[in-house]
Amino acid sequence: MIYLITGGERSGKSGYAQKLALELSDSPLYVATARKWDADFQNRIDRHQQERDEHWTNIEKEKYLSEIDFSGKTALIDCVTLWLTNFFIDTKNDVELSLEEAKKEFLAIAKHQNANIIIVTNEIGMGVHAETHIGRKFVELQGWMNQFLAANSDQVVLMVSGIPVKIKG
């Protein structure tokens, strides 16, 4: 099954997704999509890794999720926003090319019918309007990718103030 967990910043998405992964498996994969931009971001990554216990197998994959063998496993991919950022930066802010590449990667992992894939994403379009042209382009990219993910997921949960609201499945 494919689960999409969405919501605003600090809405409880990651905590809910981790709990779900541990309900589905004693040894889930945690797929971190963050790129290490600087020392502060590395500290954030280190802190997040320390929050997970020995049940988790951590995998760092900035873009090509299809290179991971998900067969028979439960995997938590956290998060789409950072993952899309990597495509967006590498394509020099080309929304269409970023969307095409991200969709291709998602479809490649979605074919694993015997896996549970839990995907965390942000609803950034519900927040403050982006100040810059590049920021507005990224909000569009994120919104289109979220629509695509939701349409291709078995279950979609919107997190609101730490409360899961099932909106599909």
C-alpha cells in the first residue's frame, strides 16, 4: 500500500508516519531525502537520526528512490518537499522537468506491490504566499506533485494540529 501523509509545517506528519511504519513493521526503512546544505542542516539530520531507535534502517537518498529495493518492506520516505527541492535546484528551477523526473521516480517505486510505502509531504500552498518568483514556482511544483501523489496513493491522511484526518482510503 502507498500512504501519503500531508499537512502544514509542524502539524505532526513525521511523528504520525513513524508510528504508522512501526505498526506495519518491526524493522522499517527510513528514507531521508535531505541534501546536506551546510553544518546546521547536518546537525538537523544527526538529531533526526538519533530520534530513531534500532528498529529503523536509515537510508539517505537525495533523488533516485528507485535505486532502493522496497520489495517486502515498509518504508517511510521523509520528505517530498526536500526531495523536490533537489530536483528543482538540479534543473535550475525548471518546474516541468522537476515534476516529470519526480513522477518517474515515484512510479518506479510504486510498482512494488508487496511493499508499504509511507510518504510525508508538506502542504506549503496553505501557508504564507511566497515572496519570490522562484518561491512561487516551487509552491506550484509542490502542489502539482502532491496532487499526483494523492491520486496514486491508497490512503491519504491530512495532519491538522497533530490530529490525523483521513481524506482518502
